[in-house]
Amino acid sequence: MSSVLVPALFAFALSAGAVAPPVGSAPASPCLVPPIDAPVTDPFRMPACPYCAGNRGIEYGPRPGQGVIAMADGLVVFAGTVAGTRWLVVEHRDGLRASYGRLSTMSVTRGDVVRAGQELGRSTDRFYVGLRDGDRPVDPTDRLGRRRYRPRLVPTDGSAGRPAGAARLVCRIAGGGR
């Protein structure tokens, strides 16, 4: 098969819904799972023009070797090195593409189907995540969920309380849509 035909067939498969939810899976969360637990060092800043300065994603300052996880279910469409830096691109079911950059290691390869929360690799001392709709950068900030726990009463008599329930993700964009 020619090298031009393979990407074209792959793109067609994606547009035809090749990244379908597994049978019996729970509905997707409207929020994206935060890819790493680290402070933001450079927030999203939409450039004024295609070649102007800005930041088309979010940069974090993690501990080197910290785990990086998938923000949503999807298909790994790129896993490789660009200018000496490891990058992954995951296409989500809704067509948005997430780029994960400045990785020290990768635990997935091109063609792998990933689930939200699955480890993709490890960070360097800097980590970048970007989100695109076609060629347009999208600010992921409001789509990233924040973990919220249900309030609970804690006994004051020293007895053991009930364990905290599972956290749920809450995000600013209702429905997590585009």
C-alpha cells in the first residue's frame, strides 16, 4: 500500500467512528481528566495571528518522571520524536486531538486505543498539553475537571467514620463540548 493511501484510510476510519466506545462501558465524563498533578507554569494564551507569540496549550512544572495520563478515551495517532522531544497525539471520539509533549518515556504506540486515566508515559521537568479542533487550538483549561468529593459528616466521638466516596470530575464547560 502506498504511503499516501495508508494515512488517508486511517483518517477515513477515524471519521467513520473507528474509536467506538467499548460494549458495556460507562458514558464518557463531560470533563477531561487532568493529565498530570503539577502546577501550571504557563497557561493557554491564544496568539493574535497564526505566527504570533502565545501558548497554544498549557505547560506544567512536574517532578521529572511523574506519570502522564490520557485526558479522554481515544486513539493514539502519533507517538514519536519531534526535534529531539517525545510527543504523543491522541484523537478523542469527539474529533478533538490532544497533544502531550516533553515526555521522558512513552508507554503507548501509534494505533493504541487508550482510556481516560490510562498512563501514557512519564514527564520530564516540563510538560505540555494542547487541544485542537482541526487546526484550531482550543483552550483546555475550562474542560479540565476538578475532583469534587461529596460532603460527609465526621464523628466527634472518636469512632470510625464512613470512608469518603469516589470523587467526580466537575468542569466549567457544561457538557464538555466544543
